[in-house]
Amino acid sequence: VAAAAGLAREAFADQGIVAVAALAGLADVDAITITASRLAGSEGDAILTTAGLAVGTAAAVNLAAKSGLAFVVGSTGYGVATSVALAVTGVAGAAVLAVTGL
């Protein structure tokens, strides 16, 4: 993920990092979180907004993927219950990003 984020950033600037984050979020959020935090640590305040947006994007995509998977492998009731729980988690995460200004 780090290599893909680096290549995407060279080609598409900060938007490339967010695009890689969305793709990475289909499977996992940890790798893009580590990549974004390393970028923020090495480049300072200029990249903080992009790093926050990348992690938030990966998390949102990951929640949506898990919700879809719940419908595929479980019953409709299971999918709905899982989706509601994940939506609450997503709203809480968005609230944190809004409060912190990221």
C-alpha cells in the first residue's frame, strides 16, 4: 500500500493517496493508516488533511464492504443489523473528523 500510495501521489498529487486509500479500504484499513501516519510524520502539517481524508475514506469503504458482505453471507436480518451497527460506527468516525477539522 505504501508503494502504491507513493506512486499515486507522484502521478496524481494528494488525490492519488485518497484513491489508493479507497481501494485499500476494500480489504483493510491498517495498511493505509500506517502509510498516512508515516506521510504525516515525514511531511508535517501540509499533509495532515490528506492523511485524515485518506484514513476516513478507507474506513468508509471498509464499512460499506463489510455491510455488503453481511448481506451476501447472512440473512436479510443479519445484513440489516450489521449495516445499522456499522452505520453508527461510520457516523461516529465522521463526527470525530468534523470536530477535529480534518
